[in-house]
Amino acid sequence: MKITALIAAVCCAAAPIAWSQDMPTLPGNNLEPVTQQEIQPLIPVCEGCHGPGGHSVREEVPTIAGKPAEEIVAALEAFYYYERHCPSVEYPREDGVRETRSMCDITNQLNQQEALAVAQYFEAAGDETQ
């Protein structure tokens, strides 16, 4: 009986690890880092809806500043695979023209490295305001 319980405990403990390794993720190789300079063009795209530094002032758009990077990446992956609803949101571009985009449109242009770097940027942005 104790052996059966031990085998069950080992199998259950290993299952989440095996499952997480097989989970789909964004294209790319997360072992190749992206520099802050390389993600700088992406930051204004995020801030267009999520606000300066990721601090949203819009009710329909969440604040991403200070959220754990893993949580942001998980959300980006859910949008990438259309596992989350992708509402279209209107935002002003730098030239003043209002543009409509959805998170699915945006995430379909990201790879793993960019998603992780952007997530880490906005996680750290929460520290700057505290």
C-alpha cells in the first residue's frame, strides 16, 4: 500500500513538469536573449493601450506594470493561440491618428525572446513607481 502511494505521489509530482515542457509557446528560442535596444520599438505599441510604463488609465485595458513576467508571457501566449478573447481597442499613434488593433494582432508579431523581454520590462516598470 505504501509503495502504491509512493508511486502515485511521484507520478503526480512529475506530471506538471512533463506537461509544462510540452505546452505550446510563441515561436523562437527563449535561450537567445533580446536586448533592451531591440525591444524599444515594441514598448510604445504596448504603451499605446496599457499606458505609460504599463500603467493603464483605461478601464477596459489592464495595467501590466509590476505584473510578474511569467504572468505577462502566459497572457501573450493565450492571445497568440486565440485562447483568450481578442477585443479590438482603439489607441492613438504618435502621429495622432487613431488605430484599432487587438492583442491577437500584436502577439502574432512576437517571438519568445521578445515576449519575455517585454514582460520583464513591464515587470520592472512596476518597481519604478513604488
